[in-house]
Amino acid sequence: MTRETEPAAAAGRGLRLTILVGESDVWHHRPVYAEIVHRAHRAGLAGASAFRGIEGFGASSRIHTQRLLSLSEELPVAVVIVDTEDRIRAFLPLIDELTGDGVVVLDACEIVRRGDREEGR
């Protein structure tokens, strides 16, 4: 299939949702980042990934780094989800209770290629 004949769903405008939380943040005995990923899955979003930071700081202004054992338990975690704007905005209320001290960022983006789950690509 050539680029000109690919289905419109393979590319287009989207919204990237990035949620920054602490690695030790929990929700009902489960890491907050894991709860967000599982809620995104249940909501049928295109995909979600959690990335562990190696160093960072937040509102406390304390540097958390994997190099210092005493501060390594509170490393930053970024959960990134990309889908259509409508689907991302509909998902936001489902995570309100999880993001109390976290940072939530929305960025407009262009989806260049999206895998087709039904065809197994």
C-alpha cells in the first residue's frame, strides 16, 4: 500500500498525555503509574507506557537520583499515552483521583503511524 492510499487512521492529529508521578506513589496498594496504565487499557486507548526517570525533582525541590541510595525510592515516573484528542480528554476524569500531587501535561502531536491491532502489526 502506498503512502497516498493508506487509510486515514494510520496518521493524523492526536494528543499526548504525560503524567509525572513519583515511583513510590500508591493507589490502594498498587503503584499509581501501574494503575494509570491499566485504566488506559480498560478505557481502550491506543497504548500507554511508563518510563522510570534516573534523576529529577518536583515541588519539594529535592533532587532524587538513582545514584544516592537515600533518595532513590522516589524517582520520577512518566506515563505517556497518545490517542485522539477526544479519547484522551474523555480519559482525564478517570485519572483525576490518581494525579493529586503529580503533573499532567497535554501536547498536541501528529501521529505518523499507528499499528493496526486487528491485523497484528
